[in-house]
Amino acid sequence: MITDFVPVASGKIPLPPIAPPDNPTWNDLVAIEPRLKPLAAYAATSRWSVSRYESLKRRVGRLVGWHSRNPRLSSSRCYEIAVWYLAGLLRSRRRFLR
């Protein structure tokens, strides 16, 4: 169990002791960072393209991974899980070519 602190004007307050397990799932990540949920909704309604994929990667990188402000999500594994999940939601272009 990991307990971190968030700086605030009056001092530090502890974060809830929620740490992703050794093999976190998408649901574990969303429980810690709820701002991932709208990205999933966007990906599910979007058609796959390189620019959309790259855009999702940039947006995910702000929430999870090395550049995350939340130390519980600042691992490469969390980033990979989020990107793979969202990439899987992007609709294939082949469906639209028929």
C-alpha cells in the first residue's frame, strides 16, 4: 500500500492509499484517475487514424506514465495499459471502406 502526499496551501494532505496492483487493469487506472474515462468515450466514437492515435497518446501521457502528476500512475506499465486499451477502442477504418 502506497501513501503519498499532495501539497496544498495549508500543508500536505495524504492521498488515499490506492495503489495499482502488480498487473493493473484499465479499471484500476480509472479508479485512481477518473479523467481517463472521457478519453475512452472519445476513442470509442472515433475512427482510427494516425493523428487520433498520436493525440490519444499525448493526452494519456499527461495522466499516466512518466509525466503523470500522480506518483501512483507514473510507470511505463500504467502508460502501456492505458494506450493499448484506448487504441483497441478506436474503430477500424476497414469497416468504413466497404
